[in-house]
Amino acid sequence: MSSTSDLATPGLHLLRERREHPVLLFVARRLAAAIATLLIVSILVFVGTEVLPGDAAGAVLGRNATPAQVEEMRALMGLDRPAPERYLDWLGGVLTGDLGNSAAGFAAGGVSPIWEEISGKIANSFALAGITAALMIPLSLLLGIVAAVRAGRALDHAISISSLAIISLPEFIIGSLLILVFFSWLDLLPPVSLIAPDTNPLTQPDVLVLPVLTLLGASLAASIRMVRAGMVEALNAEYVTMARLNGFRERMVVTRYALRNALAPSVQVLAQNIQYLVGGIVVTEYLFNYPGLGKELVDAVAIRDVREVQSVALLIAAFYVGLNIAADLLVVLLVPRLRTQR
Amino acid sequence: MRRFFGNLTPSAWIGFVILVAIVAVAVFGPLLAPHPLDEPIGVPLTRPTEGAPFGTDFLGRDVLSRTLWGGRSVLGLAGIATVLAYAGGMAVGLAAGYSRSLLDPLLMRVSDVMLSFPALLFLLVLVTGAGSSKTVLVIGVALVQMPLVARIVRAATLEQSVRGFVEAAVARGERATAVVRREIVPNILGSVTADIGLRFTYSIILVASVNFLGLGLQPPDADWALIISENRAGLTLNPYVILVPAALIAMFTISVNVVGDAVARNLGISTARRRLVR
């Protein structure tokens, strides 16, 4: 990630191979780093949730449980075994597609696999994030470019100031204000997103509008500012001045010369913002009672369902890291120069 | 001070005035609260009346009084977390940047891992393991921010440590701690504090979000984010119970970010390319 640490890596002898399959090698390197990162994340998540003081079995049973009941529950949940053994057991399970059983299931007296509880919710969250991203990418490029082309004028100031304001707001504030306007005041849209299990949220567009607007507000503001910065830089470059001096029309200068060069940094910014959606979606889903993975996670944390928190956290981290690689790959494909640089 | 506030634009001035006002509400608000914090004064979720300008909450308590009390935790917890993040980040960043020993690559890898994990998720994992409390919340938020501060400190330290005056001090035979304290720290303070507005905004956002999720402060504490969270269902009956604390949090984060942005500009650091709030 940091350019200084890359210089230190002993990769000089690989240069020739790199010239032959630069993109492949790049992907292989990033994948290896990602797997290492995820392993460390899995250890941190495990240590953070299980080794720190706290009693998951007691939390499941509630305050009135007798010590004997707690002991029994600990054995049932597998908490009586040593920590390294539990870690390897969990990691092995996750790698083979078994996320473990939820504590909510144990509390209800049965065994309930986490995957069955969350699979439908993952789809709901993807629907929410997908629609937001599909709107965010074109809108941020458009508004960022408009602001950059009009840099220093009234429209630019309006876009810049409002995006600086919105970027400072927590999602639940944006969402609460939207509910106040669109539900309490105008009575147009529902304040909670009630979606029956096993129904596609896309069939009920009205419950999606406010959550999407909430997520869009925060992420759009950040990406507009970054796209604008990249575009302003490109528009001040000498090749743009040269193109203008050559008498090309401004539209052509902006789209063919400046935009193509501003696009690469923008891709990374957009990927960062989609990653940010992953965090923002937790709060947004909770606010609107949207039945997605984020709401599920908050509920699991509230009842201290350790195994479910671990598995969901690792899934989210894997998605986050995967997105990062995809963005880097896209940038490398867009900017040929980078293929040999690293 | 001139260096930080010497040349403020009108919008930065407005932000500064709002910021001072919000901090005053948070600090002195409890002295002005007309009603006790935890006693019902009327029917739950009534709209504004003579005695209660913002109406009552879902338990019939005075919204104005609870709001006046609820700023302390927002300001205090986010403030302490930011200070801790800077203290820890300075120590780690200076050590890594100046010693260039094993600590340096270690710090960089750890912060890579931290950055590959959404901050809120980190806090949720921490709460699952250690329970919901003020201490966990503050330490968690500080830990999330620390790698970002440490990276900036490290980069600035690396830049300074090859300068002539540092080499001269080393050649004079001064101890490493003295070199760091007298030669390096004064020269990196500008670029390190440029981000303080962003870090503080982010601390407020994280603290408020965890409290909103019900995983930080617990009822009956009065806290702006918690007030919004516990009264969500009553929003149609008395919108002020949501509107007032939401507006205060919004004005707080926006003014901190606007002022921080202006200060960074005054320090001559381009704000365009910095990693924005999140």
C-alpha cells in the first residue's frame, strides 16, 4: 500500500518475469498479501471476541442461570476447549463453508446453523449496496467533473460546501433527517423497511428509497470531492494546456485528455467509498430495520453471539479485501505504466 | 495560534462560532436544565408546551433537559478518544520513524491490517468481547484512529530525521530522546496537527454511531445519539425529540470539519488529497 515499503521489498530479481506477465504477477502478489491479511484479521477477531474477558455462555442464558447450567451450555457451545483448538476448529469450518451455529439457536434450545440465518440477509444487503453503488459511481463522476470544470465559480462552491457538510454527518443523522422529511412531514415513504423473509427487496422499491438515499448521501459527498481534486489536477497539466493551444474544443479537452487521466485515481476513491458502504450499511440497516447482514450483526453483538459475530466479521473483511484487490487491478489495467512500476 | 487561525474565510468563521456555541451547550447545558434528568414531567411524546419547549420523550421526560445533559458524553468521549489516538500515534510513529528498527515494518503491517477492516466492525468485535462500556468505546475509537496518526507521524519523522540539524544534533552526541524531543517534534507538529479536525470529526461519528446502535452508553444515560435511538418509534408524535439532538450532532461535526479544514489550509497543507473523514 505505501510506496516506501514497496521499495524495500526484495523483488528486483523478479523484474524480468514481471515484464512477461506483469498483470498476472501483480494479481498473485496481491492475492497472497490478502490471504495473509485475512489470516491476521481472523486471529484478531477471534482474540477480540473470545480471549478477552466475557462469558458467552452466561450471556446466552441470562442472569438467572445456575452455574451448572452455564457449565452445560459452555460444553454445548464448545467453549470448554482450549482457545487455539477452538480457533482452528472455527477457521477450518469457515474455509469449508461451515460458519458454525448461532448462540440464538442454542438459547432457543436447538442447533441453528449461522449460514441458514444469514444467507437471505446477505442478498438483501447486496441489493441495498448494489443500488447505492450503481447510483454513486455515475453521479460522483458527473458532479465531480462539473465542479472541477467550473472550479472557483458559484456552482463549484455550492457542490464543494454541501459535500463538505454532508461528509461530516453520521449516517444515522442523515437517515433520521430524511425520515423526518419524507415520512413525518411529506408522508411519502415508510420509515421502516419491512421485508418478508424470502422476498426480493427489489419488488418493494418504496422501502429501499430512504436507505439508499442515506448511504448515497455520505458516500457520494466523499467521492465527489476526490473526483474533483483529481480532475482539477489533470486540467492544470501541461498536456491539457497544449491541447487547448492546439485549438481543440473544450468538450474534447475535458473528455479525451483530462478525464482519462483523472479516471485512475478516481477508481481507487470509488472503491474506497464502496468499502465505506460496508461500514455505513450496518448503521443504515439498523436505523431502517432493514433485514440485512448489518442489522443481523448488530443484533448478534447485542446478545453477544460470539460465533456469529466472528463469522460475519470475517465474511465482511473478506469482501472488503476482495474489493480492494479488484480496484487495484482495475487501476493497473487503466494505467499501463503501473504494471511494471511495482 | 496565529499560525492556526490567522487567515479564516467567512464560512470558517461561521463554523468557528457554531463550534464554540455547541461546545458551550455541551459543557454548561446541564447547569441550565430546567427539569430533573430522569423524572417524567408529563404524558410521553407530547409536542412542545409552555413548560417543555421541545416536548417530552418516550417516557415522558423533558426533551430540553435531556438534550442539555446529552452533549457532555458526545464531546467528552470523542475528545478523550482523539487525545489518546494522538498520544499513542505520536509515540509509535516517532519510534518507528526515528529508530527504523524492526518496529517500523511491524507498525506498517499492523496499520495495513487495521485499514483493511471497517472501523465500525472493529468496534463491534471489541464490544462483543469486552462488553459495552465507556472505557471500551473510548479505547476502541482511539485504537481505530491510532494507525492513521502513527503513519503521518512516521512519514513526517522520516522526512525530518535526514535533515542537517538532526544529523548535527546526533553528531554532538545528544541522546536519541533529546534529539526527538528538541529537533524532530517541533518540526513535525504542523503537519501532524493538520489532520486533527478530521480525526475529531471521525471520533464523534464513531462514538455517536456505536451509541446509536445501543452498544455503547446504556439507558438511562442522556446522550444525543442515544436519545435519537431510543425515541425513533415516537418520531411522528413528537418530531422534536429526534430533530433537536440530530441538529446538534450535525452542527457539531460539520463545524469541527469546516474549522479543521480551514486550519489545515492555513498550515499550507492541501486538503484535496487527504483521506477524507472515512
